[in-house]
Amino acid sequence: MQSVLKSLRTILSDLKLAIAGTIVMSPILADAVDALFNAKVPEPWTKVMPVSMPVEVLIGVWFANMTTRAEQLTNWLKSGRPMCFWLTGFFNPSGFLTASRQEVCRAHSKDGWALDDCVNTFEVLKQDKDDVRSGPSEGIYIYGLSLDGARWDRQRNALTDSEPKVRFSPLPVLHISATGERRKGGKDILYVCPIYTCPPRCAHGTQLKNFISTAELRSEDHANKWILRAVALFTTTD
């Protein structure tokens, strides 16, 4: 994040001086001016905070994402651990989820839990982020995820069909924790839902750079229904 802020300040500061005629307008600054004029993200900024979308992202979307990331990290630093985490705000969301599983495993080290045997557990809450009053005793709360190809029915606490002509549907707060016990077959049907950073699931050919992890979501229908519909979760739909 510091690298992103440093690049932003450097380019903008140099642009002010170049426009005022104090320093020479270099090719990098000239390209930055052209990009900003066309509401695009200058190349020096995309190098430190890559754009996951294969198309050019507008500067407004990129800047809003950057400031929200900085706000989450700053609040975490000054006010302590957040009750809910915005998964989109991490440069390495997969690593963050792995770190959460490690945290739960360490808390149960006296019980003989081994990290290789720990598996994630998932529970979709009925609350939205603003309704959460305290964090979980173990694990993390995640907000800001959106379902593609389905929606979450809070009354039935399960996946259901999307509303007509509505592609994306917000998911309530997701509680991700871990367990060191072997899972037993239950009555609940669980759909292993992939989580991606953005709608283009496979960026740059066959490299799954946008894939983060998977989450098990409860369903009253057979999991094959959601597999055939390619239902997935996204951290951003912009």
C-alpha cells in the first residue's frame, strides 16, 4: 500500500511542477497526463496496484478502490482489528484466508490440531456488514462478495434462483473459520463455490490469476444445478 501511495504522490507532485514549467515534462508524465485526460489509470500506478480486469478501468473506479483499501488498513492500524474484512482490499486475498486458518489452528495447538489437517468452515450470516456489532470468537467475517448466477435466500438460508434480469446479487456477511476434525456426511447439500476477484474469471488465456479460493454454500437443490450455471462469487463486479 505504501508503494501505491508513494507512486501516486510522486506522479501528481511532478505533474504539478511540469505543468507550472518548473521541471521538464518527461514522456512518463506526458503519458500520465493523457491517461488522466481520458479517465484512464496511468501506467506507473497499474504497476504497483495491478488492474485485474482485462479491459481498461476508469480512473474513478481504480481510485475509489485504492482509497477504500487504504482506509481499511489505516483503521486496522489505528483502531484495532476490524469486525468485518473487505476481501477486495487485500493485495493477496488468498494469503489472507490462509493466514486466518493458521490463526485458528494455532489457537487449538494444545488440542493437537495440525495445519495440514485443518479445513475451512463457512457460514452465511443473516446480517449485512452494518448490522454486525462484534467480530467472531474464531475466524473472520468477510463482506462485499457478490453472487453471479444465483442469489442468497436469507429466509431459507440457502442458494436460490436469481431475480429476473439480475446477474449479480450481494451475499450477506460470510463467516470463515476452520476445524481440525474430519467432516462427517450431513443432510445439508453444499455447493463448492469458487471465489474470483472480478467477472473475467480466467485472465490472460488459461492462467487463473483471478481465482482466490472456494466457499461451501448451503443449497436445497443438487449441487449440479449450480455447477451447470457456473455460479461463482466475486469480490468486485466493476
